[in-house]
Amino acid sequence: MRLSTLALVLALSPALGLTGCATVRDHWPWGRHEAPSPPAVRELQVIVPPDAQVPIVLQFWERNTLVVDLTSVPAEGTISLRPGESGRWPARLALRFQPGRFEAVEVRGAQRTVFPVTDDRKGNATVDVPAAVHPAGTDSLTLRWGAREAF
């Protein structure tokens, strides 16, 4: 009885040792971990009109681009963005939204840009805001989103 238990332990020990190995662990279903989401930051001030519902607008860095996340805003609305404590706009600015929630996004600053939101993509879409829209000296950006006919 003792010999069979010892033989069983010796036979299973290499298999148990391999479960901790990094190359084998990646093949197990519980070995894969999703990449952590980037931490939220407050680089820009978000100003909501007094008569509007306050939307949840997150900001986070993806490499050297500040992403303003509009995925959880209502189907139509308006906000203004102003530089934060630094007083400067980020060198690269992008908007992230969920196709199908609204049809267009307008950005007004030194220039006006309208981004159509098509429903042909799955997942979230990210668009870069041209630097000419928010050059140094621009006081604020106004973002407005909603139905395409409104633009």
C-alpha cells in the first residue's frame, strides 16, 4: 500500500510541476488574464451645461494620446473641455465612442470638425482629433453629439 502511494506521487509530481511552468500555464483557461484598463486621469476640465444631465466622461492615456471616453454618455448631449492645471492641451487628443449610440460627433475649437459614427463596426471606435482644432491658445473645445440631421 505504501509503495503504490509512493509510486503515484512520483508519477504525478512532474505533471504537477509543469502546471506552474509559464509556458504550460498560458494554455490553461485560467492562465489568461485580460490586460488591465488604463487608469483614469483628469487632464482636461469637463464642463456640463447647467440644464443638462451630467454624463460620465472618462479620460485616460494610451501611449501619448489623451483619450476622452464618450462610450457611456446619453444618445445626445453637449460638454465643453478646457485645459486642466497645466493650462495646455495634450499634443494628441482622441475621442472614443460606441457606434450605434449616436450618429455624429461635432468638435468645435479653433476649427470645427464633424465625425460621422457608422454602425458597421463592432466594439468601440476611436478617432483622433486634428491638432488644428485645439492649438495652443484655444480656450475650450465644445463637443456635441446626437442625430446626424442636427449637424
